[in-house]
Amino acid sequence: MVKPGIRRVLASALAVTAWYGLSTMPRAQPAGAAAPAPAAAREAVAPATVVRSPRNANYSIDASLDPRTRTISGRGVITWRNVTSHDASELRLHLYWNAFKNTRSTFLQERLRAASPADRRALLTRPLDDFGHTTISAVRLVGAGAAPPVDLTSGVHAIQPDDGNADDETLVRVPLPAPVGPGQTVNVEVEWTARVPRTFARTGVVGNYYFVGQWFPKVAVLGERGWISHQFHASTEFFSDFGVYDVRLRVPSGWVVGATGLAQPPRENGDGTTTHRFLQEDVHDFAWTTSPDYVVREERFEHAGLPPVDMRLLLQPEHASQADRYFAATGAALRYYGEWFGAYPYGHITVIDPAWQSGTGGMEYPTLFTGGTRWLSPRTTSQPEGVTIHEAGHQFWYGMVATNEFEHAWMDEGFNSFSTSRALDELMPVRFHSERFFGGFLPWVIDDITQPRATDGNGWPRYRRDAKSDIPSTPSWRYWPGTSASITYSKTALWLHTLERMLGWQTLQRVLSTYFERYAFHHPSPEQFFAVANEVSGQDLTWFFDEVVGSADVFDYGVDRLTSARRTVRGIVDRDGKKVAVGAEPLGDVYETQVVARRYGEAIFPVDLLVRFEDGSEQRVRWDGRDRWRLFTFERQAQAISAEVDPDRVLLLDTNFTNNSRTLAPQGRAAATKWSLRWMVWLQDLLLTYGFFA
Amino acid sequence: MITRLSPIAAYREGLRRVTGAPWMWLGAWLATLLVAVPAAMVVREMIADHLGASLVAERVAAGVDVDWWQEFRAQASGLGATFVPAIVGGAAVLKNHGALAIGNILGSNIFNLLGILGIVAIVQPIGISRETLIVDFPAVVLMQVICIPLLLRRNRVGRREGVALLGLYAVYAAIVFGFGR
């Protein structure tokens, strides 16, 4: 028998599904005998005007947080529709928090494997109180009307399709009594309890601050070739289907709550707790946060040609003075991403300023994200602007386009890194490098060092270090955890920026906006992006994508030799029909300049070679870059002074810019003397300081 | 017998001993220089090798080239690996390297004068010696007066100016130690 409380959950879930989803659902007979939505429940939910996504994974959840025991008790109904052309005999649920259950989980094993000795020691000695978990207590197939639910609990078991690690419980299989046919729907009720971890990876608790993400049993994605379901890995994030979320969160009264979706009026329960309800359509995840300490600020984003967005900012009290910076950065993302790719459609967004040392900063969820800043953060540096634009920007690539982050993480993180650096340049054209001291507390701005978009913004140093570590087209969860970010974020951003320089921004912008418009809410594949790029640019760019996505080859072009001298001849020459011996005889008033350009890396890219002459003239030639080396010869009245390959830095993936050029008046030793002397002063200072305290 | 001192008392005692033994300072300075010079020569070769005959070297010689720093940092090992952190890290702050050009030398002196002296004076008041009044203060003023035309004349410090500065330092050192005797 279904308990009255469960009936309410189910009724609410079905109401949501009915109102928001039925318009897009095929009218097939539901395999799981989905119940029609009770009329009473319908009144609670306003119908959506636009249906943007397939809405095949819908959730109605009641959850209660007990801060004394750091536990969440939840009960929800998942209304899932099979959108494939084949039967589904089971469901698969992600229980991500089991990655933090113990050190034998795949997530923590991978973390440990890639960690430095110090990090490894820190991870292995974390207090036992830090660990968390999710435990399912019941799973039931809920039928129509008064039909009794079918208990599926005994069949639930963990599976490990990726690595066979029997200790990993981040993915479970739920066998169904009957297959769910194409277009058919099932309602599955799940009850669970979870202990909130002290943050291991961007979700958890510190003090009274809770950031709760990946917290409920979430159904995996069924594709045409089977379940796209993976365990939780250290190097990748998440993937799930779109749906409608109706979530009621019970927390201590007086605590501020922020969550995915639009807040409904809260309800006092009379027992010291308050229930906060949030509704959201066309999203693929739900996260929330609560704390009694938040300072709340609100502002509206408005920009011509884009829909307005209500921004709600939950700040730590010590960061209240930075509210304008958070709003400006969020607005910049909404504006520039909106203008370049497509408008943000949800009308509201919640920005979370995470608590100090919570480890939850810089994370994206639908209509909500966490930024991150410091108490002291000079305005000429990009904290919190950088992370805010990045996470707000995820609303577009992760939130709406929603690619498969398990297998193609670069399609979200890389595209977003590229977009972030571009938008940040619009908001803050000049920003400086800063160093932080005393655990990051004290910033020091070095205003000699600006942070250029092409290199810093795209994470070029990180890419250089790890350029060969993995082939991007490898499923991302199989990347080496220690270097995955370099490939996912930086390499992708660099090749997109290279494409921008190759094709021009206008063309690349049309590529990206077409891709966004065509595939938002539909989980596109890499091949679909490549096809759009070829179509819109009017070029076959397959060779480029093969290099940058299909291989780990590095690009490195350089100038190996540069000579420029008057043309002479020495030896025996034919003159007036005779053989005449001459010694270094000039051959006219001409300088012969020879340049040897080299391809040191395996990857191939067409590059320009620019030769400058002492009379101020220049000569530029194109090299297809295919041979390992190529000799270029120029004859001019003037002597050459320098030669440079790829002088415009189109190829931002080049791993060595220093060898790109050569001059006949080298300054290397002068530069080395200057900077080594400066280094010597530093070393002597250091030794004297140690000597003083020794 | 071992005397137990509080940290502040130990610091005061150290200061007393150090200020009372200028030759110890000179010895420490020379000893550290003997270590630093050969190490700097190694770093110089590393930087020179990396820059080679590239155009990047011109930018590095003229000022700051962050892209090159990043590249060198990625490829350097051993002593070379300390180069970039040393230049843009804690040393940049202590030397007031808001500007990493010549101004930092003056900035460093100002920090030493106002910052270090201030900190030390808070811990232990410092008496002004006759030597300081007669030699150091006039020397500081004189050096500033000499440096201004020297630095502004060509907007650069060349070899000749460098020799002149070292010569002035030698004169100053001779006066100080002569006075000390």
C-alpha cells in the first residue's frame, strides 16, 4: 500500500509531467501504467508556455536536511520516458555521493593515483567524519490508480561497467518487471538517505554552509546503443536527460535557500523547519544550497535584444562588497554568450558565493552556479570575474547544449573556456597577474604582467605541459586524471581560438551560434559539431579536427637557420670561354637570404613565413607545413634582419614560440645576463635571510 | 649553562650582536655572493640557450615577456626552475616589483628604509649613531643627487654609468670601514 505522503509526491510528480511534458510525449500506452495526474495537483503548477527539451527524465522530490546529523532524507518519483527505438529492461541510477563513501571508490582511487605525495597523504588522512554516501532504502514501480506498487528494492545492485571495481557503488541497476517500449513511460519511486560529505569534489558541507549537488538518485541516459552510464570518475563530470523538476526542501527555519529553478512561496512547518519549493522545466539536473549566513542581493539583467534575467546572489557576509562584481560578470556572460550563441531563456539565475575553504566554488548547475572570491581581491585582477563568467557561461554549453561530459568533456569545458576568455576580455580588457601569499590571503598585483586572452585565458601553459597526455577523442573518463583538465579545457580553447584566427571571428561565431541553435537541448555529438563547422565555414576542416581532436600530436614550427649575405662565388667559373679561378667574387649588388623553416612536431598546419629586411621591407610566403623542413631563398638589395614562422600567432597550439623566429642580431646573451643578475640578487637575498635566522 | 630566551628576546639579542659586528655582515654578504655568482652563471647559460637567436630575446632584454617566462618555466629544470617563481613570486613583492624595470631598485630601497626599519624599530628602538649621522645620511642624499642626472641623461644605465655606480659604492664602503676603525 502506498503511504499518503508518497501519494502526494506521486501526484505532484505526475502533475508536473502531465503539464510540462505531455505535449511532447508520444501518446503510447505507458509500459509502467503511469497514473494520470490528479486534478488537485495540477493547480499547484503553472503550465509552461514553451517546451524546449524532450523532458524524458522528470523528478518530483521531497527532501529534508537534518544539520545535526548532516543527513538528507529524500523521497522522489522519477517519471522516465524511453526516447530510443528499442526496449529498456532496466533503469540505471547514479549515486554520485558514494564516490565519497571510502577510499576504495573509483573516484578516490583515481584521485589517489594522480595525486602528489602531499595530496595523497592529505587524502588518506582525512577525518572519518568527512566521508559521505547515498543509500537507497526503497525502489518501487508505481502503477496507475489504485494498483499496488511493485517493490524493486531487492533487485537493485551496484554495477561497474568501466573498471570492474566491486567497491564502487556510484552506479546501480534497477531491473524492471517488464520492458519499457519506445515512447513508453514509467514512474519509479525512490527513497534514500544520504550523509553530506565534507567536500571532496565541489559538493558538501563546511560549518553551516551546505552546497548540495549530485545528491539524489539520478537516472542515466539511454541512447540508441544502450545505456550511456558511467561510474563517477575523477577526471569527468556528469550527463543526464532533460526534464521537469519539482523539488521541496525542508531545512531549518531562518536558513536561506538557493536552488535550481524558480522559488515558490515557502511554507513554515511549525516544527522549526521551513519547506522551500522550486520548479524548473527543461533542465537536466538540480542543485541547492542552504546556510543561515547568506547575504542576499538581487538585480535584473537587461540588454537590448535579449530577454531579461532576474539575478539572485547569495553572498558570504565578508564578500558583500563584491556584489557588484558578481553581477557585472554574470551580466557579461548573459550578454556576450547571448549575443554570440543564443539567448538565455530561463528568466532567472542564482549565483552562489561559496564559503571559505568549502571546496565548492566554480561549479555549474542549471540556472545556478557557484563562483568564488577572496576577502581581498583587487579590482585589476579577475577574481571573481573569471570564474563567474565561466560558470555562468556553462548555462549555455553545459546547461542547454548539454553534451556528454563523461565521454566528450571537452565539448562543454573547452568550448566554455574559449567563450569565457573572450567574454572576460570584453568585460576587463586589461587585467593583471597577481600572486597570493599566506595561504592566498594576501594578494599582490604585479602590474607589469597583463593576462592576455590568447595564452593565459586559454590556459596555454597548462596545455604545453601536458600536450601529449591524451587524445581528446578518447572517452574523457579514461583521461589521466592529473592532466585531463589540460586537454579538456585548455587544448580545446586553444584550437577554437586558432580556428577564430584562421576563419575570422565572424565565421566562427556563425559556426557556434548555428551549432547552439540547432542542437540546444539535444545532446549533440562531436561529429555534429564538426559537420556544422564544415557547413558554415564552407571549408572541409576535417584535417584540422583530426589533428586537434583525433590525435595527441603536438604542433611546433620553428626557424632553424637564417643567413643573409651578398651573393658571391668562389672557385672555378666559366668566363669568356675559359675556366677562371675566383675567390669570393661578388655576383652583383644582391643579398642572398636563406631561411630553413622546420616542423619539429608531428602535427601539420599551414603557416606563414615572414622575413624582414634592413631597408624596412618585408616578404611573406605561405608554407603548407607538411615537410619536416623547407628552404626558402630570397634575393634582394637589402640584407635580412629576421625571419619568423607564423608571425601572427595563428597557431596558438604551437608548444614552443621561442623557436619560431631568428634574427641576425641576437640579444639572447644580453637578456640572459640581465635576468640572471636579477635572479642572483634574489638568491643572495634568500641566502642572507636564511643566514640571519639560522 | 643554557639560557632560555623568548623569541622576542632572542631577536633583540641577535640584532644587538649583528649591529655590533659589521664585519660579520660583510662576511655573510661575501659568502652568499660566492654561492650566488656561480649559480647565476648556470642560470644565465640556461636562459641564453633557451632564447638563442630568437626575436623573443629582444623583448626579454627590453622588458618583461610573460609568454617566454611561461615557456622557459615549462622547459627549465633544476636551478632554472626557480627563475620564474623568483622573479614574479615573493621576491617581486619584497622588492616592490610592481614594476619589474629599473624602478624596483629604488622601490626596494624605500621598502628597506621605511618597511624594514619600521618593523625593527617596533621590536626594538634603534639608536642613531654618530657614524650614521656623519656618513650614511649625507651619503644617501649625495647618491640621490648624483643618480638623478646619471639616470636621466640617457634614460638608461649603460656600462659607463654602471662602472661609476660601483666606484661610488667602493668609495662609500671605504669611508664606512675607515670610519669604523
